[in-house]
Amino acid sequence: MLPLLCKIFLTSLVLPFDLEGYRLIWHDEFNYDGALDTSKWYHQTVIPDGKSWFNDEIQHYTDRELNSTVLDGLLRITLKKERYSDAGVVKGYTSARLNSKFTFKYGIIEVRAKLPKGEGTWPAIWLLNKNIQEKGAFWETKGYANTSWPECGEIDIMEHWGSNQNYIQSAVHTSTSFGNTINYGGTINETASENFHIYSLKWKPYKLEFSVDGVVHYSYDPKSKNKEVWPFNEPYYIILNIAAQKSIHTEFDSSSMDIDYVRVYQMIE
């Protein structure tokens, strides 16, 4: 396993990224084997409404190593077809949904990942406000929940739907545009499920900038910065997950999102 500084140097050779004036403030390089580091990550497993997750997702999220484990320097989140019961609810798929026990406001986040494959798979790398009212979320369990979605704001760094292989989308949800939001942009990544790529967000007090391998494909910079269109002046936490859609192929068995690292940088004051 490579030391952190060597790993950062080698990956910077793959992707030159302008980090001048920034410092690394939080990261997980996954340079260990076995269970996830619970000092950094929280398994969100409680079904918010007691029956199902949002967006007609059909999986259970678990805290088992079968669905999230670290091996050979990689975090592997696996969506698996299996009959599984939780809280009296039986579903046909399992996966993992991870919350960071870390929040930040402004900066750069980079996640180097290889995405799962298969119709009906829905991996995501995204951010939610620490204040979201969502049963079972880590920061809700710590007493910070005081704002409902979408008023709290949501930042989707990467979403990929197996029914639209290699299309990468980034989006912003606020109280003025949510769900089928108008605030989004995307790009084609021909090797999304074959190779590792770096999915990034540069978050400034006035702008969100999304990129894949250093190439920007969407920016969100509304002229007005009132809370209805810009709730992004508060701390947010990181979520990594794979969901299963109702459209998942009947022959699907399992597929994983492999993550090499998660890094967060902030400007040096």
C-alpha cells in the first residue's frame, strides 16, 4: 500500500488539478482492509418512512461487509440481488449508503471511482446539508435536523444510471427547483465502468463547478443568492451509495462502485 503523499503525487500525475492555495483538510485513502473506518463513515440503514427509500428505490441499505468493504486500497460498495428483511420489510436487493462524519463549507472535493454497471443501477456521490430532517441520517441522530428537503439544499456531484451507460450527471436541488430539477448538466464518460475517473466539485461562496477528470461540464451560479436558490452557505456532508431502480434487469446479480479515495481541500486563509 502506498503512503498518502506518494499516492497523492502519483494520482496528480494522472490528473493535474489546480490546488494552489488549497490544503487537504479531510480524506480517506482506504489504505486498510476489512470493515469501513467508522470514525469517518456512518452506515445509513433506517428506512426513512418505514417502508421504502425515496425515488421508488427497491433496495435495503445494510452495514454488512458484503455491501461495503475495504480491500487492496479500495472501498467497494456493492449492490446485490438477494432477499433481505429489515424492520419487517422484505426487499430483493441490498446495498450501502454511507454518510461522512465530517462536514465542510466551501472547498474542493475529489472522489476517484469506477462505477457499477447494469440497467437499474444508480450510483451517486453527493452532498446534503447537515441540517436535513431525514430519519436515520448521521447528523439527524446528533440533533442537527431542523430543515426539510429540498429547502436544506442538495448537491449531486455524480449520478449515473445504468439505463444510460456512461452518461454522468451533476445537479443542484433547492426549494425553487428540485426532483426533476432544471439545474443540472452532464457529460459522456466512455469508460465510466471500466476505468477510474475523478469526480470533483469546486464549491465557492458564489458558484458550484462540477468536473470529471478536470474537465468542467456544469456550473451553477445564479444571479440572486437568496436562500431559495442558494442554501449553500452552511456545512454539508458526503454521501456515497448505490440504489436499485424498479427498472433493474431481471438477470442482474451484483455490481460495485470502487472508490480509490475521497479528499476534501479548503483554501488556505
